[in-house]
Amino acid sequence: MWASPSSLRSALSFSPMLASPEIAHFTAAGPSDTDYAEQVTRLSLVLRESFGVAFSLWNAESGELAYASVEQPGCNDGMRGQMARALHGNSPEFLADEDGVLLLGVPFSLRHGESVVGTAAFVTRPPAPGQRPSAAAGLLTIDESRATAWIGQQPVWTHEALVRLARAAQARFAAEMRSQQLEREVENVSDNLASTYEEICLLHSLTQNLRLRSDDEALCRLVLGCLLDCVPANAAAIQLLPVAKDGQITYKARTTTVLFGTKDCPLDNAEFMRLTEALELSPSSGPRVVNRRFTAADGWPFPDVRQLVVVPMSEGERVFGWLAIFNHTRDQEFGTVEASLLNSIGSMLGIHSSNRDLYRQQSEFLASVVRAFTSAIDAKDPYTCGHSDRVARVAVRLAKELDCDAELLHTLYMAGLLHDVGKIGIDDAVLRKPDKLTQAEFAHIQEHPELGYRILADIAQLAAVLPAVLHHHEQWDGRGYPTKLVADQIPLIARIVAVADAFDAMSSDRPYRKGMSIEKVNQIFRSGAGQQWDPEVIAAYFSAYDDIVEIARHERANLTLDVEQWM
């Protein structure tokens, strides 16, 4: 039993990962004990190598012992820690001077802002004959005899030499810490560059494949496959929402919700819809990140979803779908990096979807214009009603036989429907005359290609069909009209429409004659190949002869203008 949106809303209000802003920001954890110990150990080695003497190290803030040098007397004396704590600034200082024995304090800064002070005792002058080192023994926390023995074994240092070595040790340790920091930064930059390169490759591949006529499924599969190479997720999915209502479209468009998911996607289409409802997603919600602190709570209705990032594919206030990744590969949390990449891809896909739908709407409008023109042609000459549709379908079949691409098939269908649009400007008495036309009347009829061209010339979306409208009465041998083009000078689209137009004109009844038999039509085509018509198009006619005859016998009412749906 899954929780309702209202119950989830209550849980969401207490979830840091789902509160505003949508993506939580986490404070970096403090330095690990191991990292601190490594720095202290390295500092002790630097001091030993610089002075030839082991130093004790003290926390500069608390005075607590961080590293004890057991080779020196008094190495763990708490008083030294308090003196180290009292040291101010970054310069080496002498913390005590007793009977020629100095206690040197050298401050150091560690990587994460902590400070430590190294302390060690040095002899700066030998004791005078008979002098008892009682004060020095107190500094060293040993008795006088042992203090005398220890002092006798030590080299004698000058104050200046100790300060110079201390500063050199500070500079060396700082340089090592800076070098390690730079190495880590280089490693991070290298990792980030590798990740960024993969993301750029994904975005580049996506932009190269964004085409207005690209297939939804192919594009989604490409995005999902590349996405899992860039983010640490076990699965990804894209849910596309409907863009039109069923029965109200001419061109192919989604009328139902569709889900494309990778192999391990934990949700099906219905469950994904429930997820978007439960999270109350909207076009303005931005990236939504959900991690364990929410999915592990009681009432989470999707047990197979442990971590999730989901973004809208939107343009303005319109959502075209949702893009999501599921379940971190290492069962860690998703964060801003994954959310930012998904948001970029979602924005691109949303804009692309919007452009595709605008293109479809323009196509729908153009289809309405074409239908209006076709209706006007049929109304002008009812006797040839259906002629334009048959010419269009025969032209498409001829083009398919000639291995023309899908775009040309579509253009040819539109051209077939509109090839006689110029007859709107022809006198009705001439157009419907049942007797043979006079020379003047025939000349008037011959004006229809140019009239049609002028009618359509200002409609930019119909520019591709203009060659067929203007030149479908040209002849292969140059004796056609209106411009007497010869052979390949005639656009291919016009040569195809010419054969389709001639076939329907000869085989259909007209006011002044009955339609010819199909045998007579074939005879005329054979004798006219290479003279009136393109011989390759005539060859295609005979190759597709059975289909073309079938087209002529059967009307196709309300045939969609999207050729791909009925070819």
C-alpha cells in the first residue's frame, strides 16, 4: 500500500534533501585522525633532519602533547605544553633559558588550519667549572648528575644558528604541505576534467543528434546509454508525456505517456507516473534529489528506489517529460554534480521537444491549407474530383520505386495534391467544356501551371512543391510548357508528377471523352518514353504497375498527409 501525495508532502517538509532549495549542500567533514597523525609524523622527521635532534610536538591551542620525543629529557613535561600554548605569532622563540640550556619553540601550521609547536632543549654554552646545573636540571626534569651528563654530551649551539635552522625547517615543512596540497588539487582537477570531458562528450553527442525529425526512442536510448557512462547510477529513465490528443493529428505525435528505461530501471510507466505525483513535480520544481534519509522512512512507496534524481524536460510552463537516474552505484548520496548534469540535459531535451511540437503544429496548419486548396480544386471542377489525390498517391508510389528518400516522398505527395491549383484561375466555361477546346481555349488552359506557381509562391513552407506545380507539363524532348525545359533540366519531382498526372488523365473519364483502357495507356507510355516522359520514371511505372492500378481503382477517403503512416 503506497502513501498518498498528502502524506508524502508531510514527510517532504521535514526532508533536507527535498526542501527548498531542492539540492542539499553538505559541509565538508573535518580532517581525519589519520591525516592529522601523518602530518605530525612528517613534521617530527623534518625537525630531526634539520636539527639532528628529536622534537616534541604540542597542540598550540590546547597545549596537549601530540608527539613525544623520548630521546630528550622532559619530552612530555606538561609545563612545556603550556609554554608552547603561550607562544604567539609564527616566529621561533626561546621559551626558557636556564644555565646555558635553551628551550626552543617553533610554531607550524598544518593542512586544515591546526597549529602545533615543536619544542626541544639545546645547549648554548658549556657549564663553568664546578657549576651545579640545578636550574637546567629543573628544566630538563632530571636530577643534577644526569643533567650534567646530558649537557656534556650535547653540541653547543649559537642563538642565531638555532633561529636560522628553525626558520628553514618552517619553510621546508610549509613547502612540503603546499606540494602535497597541489598534488591533491591536481588529482582532483584530473578527476574533474575526466568527468567533465565525459559530460561534454554526452552533451555534444546529444546536440549532434537533436533533429526535428529524429526518432523519440532512438534519441532516448542514446541519452540514457551515455548518461550512465557519466554518472554513478545503476539505472536511468525518460518518461515522455503526450503532446496531442488522439484523433486530432495529421502527423505522427505522442498521444499517450511512454517510458524508456535502462535494463535495471526499478519503475514501470505507471509507477513512474505515481512517483511524479507523489513528489508533486512541476515545470518550476527544478532538479529533485531524494536520498536514503527520505527513502528509508516509513511510507515510501517505491522500495526498489534508494536514491533518485529527477528533472523536468520543459520549455516555459509546459512539461514534455521527465529524466531520472536511480540508485547510486556505491549506495552513496546523489548531489549537486549529478543534479546539474541532468538539469542541463533535461533543459536541452525540453527545448528540443518544444521545437518538435512547434514544427508539428506548423505542419498541421500547412496540412489544413493544402486540404483547403484541394477542396477548392475539386469544387472548381467536380468532374475531375479526386484527380489530385490519385496523382499524389501514384507519384509517391513512383518515387518509392525510384528509391527516393522519405522527405521527397512527403514533398511529392503535397506536390501531387497541389499540381493543378492554378486551375482555380481558369474560366469555368473552358474548364468544364464538354467539347473539344479551341486553340485559344487550350492556350488559356496552359496558363494553369504559372497561375498555380503565383498562388503558392508566397507560402514559404510550400517552396519545395513549386517546381512540380510549374513544370509538370514539360516534356522530355523540350516540347512541353511553360518554359520548354529538356530532359534533366526538368526537376525530378516534376518528371514524376508528369507521369502520375498523365496516367490519371488518360485512364479517367473527362467531360469530352471516356477514360482509355489500361492497355492503351501502357502503349502510349511505351511510345512516349524518352520523348514526352522521363524513361526512368516510365520504367518505374511498369515495375510498380500492379500497385498503381490498385491506387486508381480505390479512393482513399481522409488519407493523412503524413506519407509515412500509410505507405
